[in-house]
Amino acid sequence: MHHGGGGGAIRVLNVAEKPSVAKSVAEILSRPSGGMRSREGRSRYNRVFEFGYSIGGRACHMLVTSVTGHLMELEFDDRFRRWHSCDPADLFHAPVRKSVPQDKQDIKRTLEEEARNCQWLVLWLDCDREGENIAYEVIDICSGANSRLNIWRARFSALIDREIHEAVQHLDRPNKLFADAVDARQEIDLRIGASFTRFQTMLLRDAFVLDDTGDERNMILSYGPCQFPTLGFIVERFWEIQAHEPEEFWTINCSHTSDEGTASFGWIRGHLFDYSSAVVIYEMCVEEPMATVQNVRNQEKLKYPPYPLSTIELQKRASRYFRMSSEHTMKVAEELYQAGFISYPRTETDNFSPNTDLHSIVQEQTAHPVWGTYAQRLLDPEARLWRNPSNGGHDDKAHPPIHPTKFSAGETNWSDNHKKLYELVVRHFLACCSQPAVGAETTVEIDIAGEQFNASGRVVLSKNYLDVYRFDSWGGTLLPTYTIGQQFIPTTLTLDSGVTRPPPLLAEADLLSCMDKAGIGTDATMHDHIKKLLDRCYATKDANTRFSPTNLGEALVMGYDEMGYELWKPYLRSMMEADMKSVSIGTKSKAEVLENCLQQMKACFLDARANKVKLFDAMGAFFARSSRPINETQNSIEAVRPCAACNESEMVLKRRPTGEFMVGCRGFPQCRNVVWLPGSLSEASVTDQVCPTCAPGPVYKIQFKFRRRDIPPSFDVDHLGCIGGCDDILKELTEISRFGSHNQTATPARNQSQNPSGARQGAPRQDLHTDFRPARQFTNGHTPVVNPQGFRSTHTGSSGNASDSGQVQCTSCGEPCILRTANTEANRGRKFYKCQDPACGFFAWEDDVQNSVPRGRGRGGRSGSRQASASAGRRGGSQARGRRGRGRNADGMMFVAATGEPVHGSCFVCGDPTHFANACPSRGR
């Protein structure tokens, strides 16, 4: 390590991963010289320790502080962060950024202030991939404040004097490849998890009754690339149990008792499922019961101690021996590590380096009142108990196996679980350094009427490691003495029956083994994936640590399984983990792994969405359908502003199946308040920016994207606008934009009171277009017309069938009409419109509707507006009286432009201004 020249003490900023680690490092390094001072940083939880020290013979002024885990978070840009702001498929390529969240800004400021006055930066983060990634987050912050920093990495595995002093005297450089591997995993997990989670939650949560407590609106149906394969193991075992068909079998057992004891012989065949065959063989044995000893084998057997302790083995054994969850095991182990009693508990390594001083570690345990005597025997050469630990074949190149680093007979502040876990680590380490147990095993084979039986017995000759490793047992029954050719009559000879049993539910230790073998997660994250399943109510765990899937967990796996995809299988994630390892060793680049993985998973996502009916069917097998409106369960929605009509719900941005955008009340159908957006929009998404002008608020601005061909070249296709009425640019774009053929209405809530004439007293119109003046001819050649109730018709006479646009409205109740064909003798085949409500009297012939447009020019030279008018009587007719009068035309209709002003015109047949052509008495003459 080159320290650089120059005189004077070097100011060294040391950064640890946690405040407790920073304090331990500072205490250890300052102990020889003394004089450590402590002061507060910007964050009161992350203090700064100062003291003098010498690195490689060079005087240093050491400053030691800390972060609290990851300093930065990876997140989507603001435009994509809100759940309903975009198509979930867009999240596979949406921009992401890594930044310091608000709650860690004080830590960032501390690092920046201290780094400005330092020459060196020494990183004391955990020595694994995750720690290396945090190290580069610290580097990014500190280098931004001082680009001249000389950056070093301290590598250690235990918070003990020997390790810490050795680490600081042998500083290394940080490993960018490790950090890149974590960056790749974080981005992959973020994109896959966010896209599938939004898809599942928005699709299913409101469509089904998932929670009897009524709190399902807050449920998150999350998907994780590690979480779901872990759930898959649980569901697969559960299905295996459900599919099990009990089957009866029969077996022959015999025993022989002598002066030396009793031997139980088992049938070599094991068992038969055919009762008749079993009875025939049994009767043969009963008729000729003489047993002849055919073989006696005596051999020495060894039971080897376990490999050195890795993280996954620690979790499995703590679960098996103490019924401790993997999550709690890691929490307790982390506390023991930070207190300096065990080495770093997150390691895949299960073999010790030849340079490790194992005897010194054993020596520290000789004073223990329970296993101290065994530790002394282990160090005694005459006892010949010592054996170098076996090599488990795994080495993460970062940390040694978990082992004790400091003696303790039990601290006063330790819980029972702290004591148990410390005992397990110590006993496991002592066992690793011990000789295997030695036993003598005897196997006796006999013949009865041509059928073979055998019995085995074992006696332990030397327990060795079993003396200290109380968690293992190794024993057996001691057989009487038999010789080859010896004959005897069995004491008992029975035909017994039994029933095949299904495998048990997966225990936590078994689940961890499945994840480990499949390469799901890392040793440091497996417990998090298991906890997530329990938190999301996808699985439950009983007192014996065995897992069962919930209905929700099983339904989700079943849905994906029915699609034919293996998103719940471990293969995809296993390949991802292999790719992460390739990045960490430099055989693949981060960009290459990201591109390949995300391309593959996006294809899976699009296929899954196209086959979402499978998810619906699977969920429907377990849950009742919700009564919530279908438009909320199937459309992407995002709140824009409070609804001024009902004052109860929010106005939300929605996209219709036809592609048009609208802002409608979430309380539909009780509240029908709606703002129709221009048909020239290709994209629209709500942002986090609030309009400072419009009220009642907050009114969130919308990011619009217009189709270039539908707007003048002087306007940008991208526009950040407000629908509250303050946006002049949006008004102009809306005036000249093409309008789709909507039924552009602001329908009041149902059951609202009506005035005496039958007109509804609805909320004021929220239609964006009617607020803009002046109204001009629109680019698609038709001018919207609004009736007195606020319903707009935009269909044109060029359509052969007015029902194509579905815009004919009932003049009584305002509901869309349905098209029917007459079957009377006089009008057979003629089409007409009628209201959907049987009690309503609305009626209109289709050809009357199509011919109801004034052909002449209105006042000011404007083209006359086309109006779908019809008689109010059930049987119809051009002479029907107007129902509302008060200055309206003969059909009770008032023509209104987009500005809300009356449109004046006259009958193009006779020129009479009191009626239009559809009601003209001279028509047809």
C-alpha cells in the first residue's frame, strides 16, 4: 500500500456501516494512544470520533463516523413513481435515479463537511457485495465534496483488536465490480417488482373481496423475483400433499429374543401393496419359520463433524434446534457481531483459511464453565482429539466462516436466544476442530422360507466431537451375538399393514435448503424473502416452523401456473443470481446483464398481462367478486383533484378501452362528474406538481403528449398542463385539437332531486372544452352541441348509422339510447332509437336523426350544428309538442355551442326559424 509522501499528520475520514461499528472501531484503534474525543455530527445518531493513530509509520488524525446501511435509494423518476402514472410495462425502461432520501440528508451533510478537510477516506463497510455497494455510495458523496481524496478499503471480519489493527495496516482498494453487481440486482428487482406488483394489485385487489376486515384497499399484492419462487416451494409442497392418495400396504416383521437381548428384523422387500401376495408369502414363512443366519458384518463407522458454519447453516440449525425464525436468527447474530462476540454473520464461506489461528480461538474458550474442559482436551496433544476443519467447498472471498471472537460466559443483557446462538456458534466451532465419532456397526441377515430379513445395531466406541456438539446424536440398539449358519425360531412373526403418508409441510430449515440449492437470494437476504411472504399474507407458519400457503398465495401461484409460465419457479431467479456473480467477477458487464434480464422479464410481463383472465379465474376459485365498479378495477387511474360535484371523492385520470383520456369522479356511478380530454392525446400522466392557482385543490398537473399530426407545428407535442381552467396553452390546444366521438357529459349523481319540469339539478359542468372561448369550427369538421341538461352530441351526418358513435341521448333522462328495428307492417325494417328505461317515453326514428341538421348557415356565417332531436312521445311523429318550451324549438331542444351560447338557425326546407327540418310540416312534399 502506497501512502504518499509529504509531512504532517494525515487527516483520515473513516466511515463504518453502523454507529455501533464506528464506535467499536474507534475504541479499538484509539486504545494504544488514548485521548479519543467524541462529538455530534449533523445526525445525532451518527457521532464523530477523533483520535491520533499511525498507519504504516505515518501519523494520522483519525475521524470515525458512520452511515446507517444504504445511504442512497434507487427509485423511478417522479413521473413514474405514482402507482397509476403510467402503464406498468413502462417501468421496464423508465428512467431511474439513485439519490439520498430526505431522512438521510443529515448523514450526507456530515460526510461532506468532514471530507472537505481530509486527505484520505477509509471505508469500514461490511466486506460483502452489499457493503461494497454502500462504500461506493459514500465515495460518491465524499468525492463530490473533495475530489482529491485518497480512497482506501479496510477489510475485516470481526470487531476484535487483532482484526481491526490488521485491517487498517493493510488497506486495500474498493471493488467496483461487487458494487456493480448489487446495482444490477437492485435495478432488476425494482423494475420487475414494481411492474408486476402494480399489475397484480390494480388488477385484482378491487376486483375481489380479499380481506374480511374491509381493509383490502390498503393491501399490496406484491411480486418479487425472489419472493415468488420462495412462495412456489411452499405451494408446490402443499399441492403435493393435497394430491397424495393414501394407499394401504403390508409388511412382514419378526423379532428374536435371547439372553443377550432382542433383535428386530425388517423385511428386505420393505412392503407390498398387493394383499394376496403378502398373505401368501407370510403363510410360507409361518409354515417354515426356521430362520438361518446367512451373513454377519461388523465394520467401523465414522460420523464426521459438520463443516464450518456459514450463514445458511446457522439459520437452518437455529430453526431446527431452537425453533428460531431465520429473521430473528440474523437479528440476534448481528447484535452478537456488533458486540464483538462472533465474526461477521453474513458469509457463504464454509472453510477456514490456512492462516487462521484456530488454536488461539479455542484457547479463549478454555475458561468456560460448561465446554471449557472439552476445549482444554482439544488443545492437549496427548488426547489426540484435534483435527483441522473439513473444507465445505464454498468461499465468498470476503469473510471466514462464523466463529467465536471473544469469550463470554453469558452477558447480563443477553436474552435466552443470545445465549443459545452464542452457544451454537462456539460448540459448532469446537466440533469442526474435533475428530469424528467412531462406532462399531453390526448387520445380521437371515433367511426364512426363502425371504430375506436383516437387523442392524451400533455401539459408539469414541464420541469425540459428539461430547461437545450436543445437538447431534448417534446411537443404535446393541444386537445379540449371531454366527453364520446359526438357526433359530423367531419369537414373533407378524403380517402388519400400514398406509402411505404424504410428505410433511415444509419446515423453515427445509425451505432455506430449497432456496440455497436453487440459488434463490443470497445468504444475507433469504430470511427477508421468507418474512415478506408472511407480511403479505401469502403464507403462514405454525409453531413447528412449517409453512402453509394462504388462499391468496395459492391463487396467485395457480394463476401464473395456469398461464404456463414458471414465474413462480426458481429457474429465472437462479439465472439472474448467476449473472450477478458474473458481474462481480468481471465476466459480464452490468449493462449486458440488465439488458438481457429485463428484456426477458418484460416479455413475460406482457404475456402475463395478455392472459390475465387466468389470474382472474384462479382468484375466483378462492374469493368472492367485489361489488366495486368495474371501471375502477380494470382501468389505470390516478387522482387529479377533489371532485367539486359530490365533494366526497377524487377526480381521477383514466384511459378508456378505446384509447381516449378522461378525468372522472371515483364515485361513479353515484357521481358522474367528468372532464373529457382532447382526442388528439396519445399519452397523459398525472405528476406530483400542484397548480398554485386553481381551487379547490390540490389540482395536480398532467403531463400531456399530443399526436403531432393533430396539432399545429407551432405547439410542442409535450405539455405540462392543468385542467383547472388556468392553462391558456391547453385551452388553445383543446380548441384546435381533434375530438373523439365521446358522449362528453358531466352527468349528475343518481337519485339527485329534479326540478318540477323533470330537469336534473346536477353539478356544474366540468367539461374542459366548454370553458374555452370563442368556439370555432373544429378540425374534424363538426361543432359540439349541448342540450339543456349538459349532454353533448358530436356525431355527424356523414355516418350512415348514428349508433356508430352512440351519441343519441334521451331528452328526458339523459341516458344513451339503444337502436332497435321496427317490425310493424307500415315500418318493417325501419330503425329507431328508444331509451334504455322502459318507463321513459323517448322515441326517435333513425332517419329523422340523420336528417335533423340545418343545411343553411346560421348567424355570423357559421355552419349549422347537427342535432339529434326526436319527439318525446312513445310513438313519435314530427308534430309532437316540446316538453320544456321556454323559448326552445318545437322539439323542446336548445342548440348550444361550445361556449354555452345559443346557436340560431332555421329550417333548411322552408326557412322557418321556429323549427328545424325534422319537424317541418312541408317536409316530403
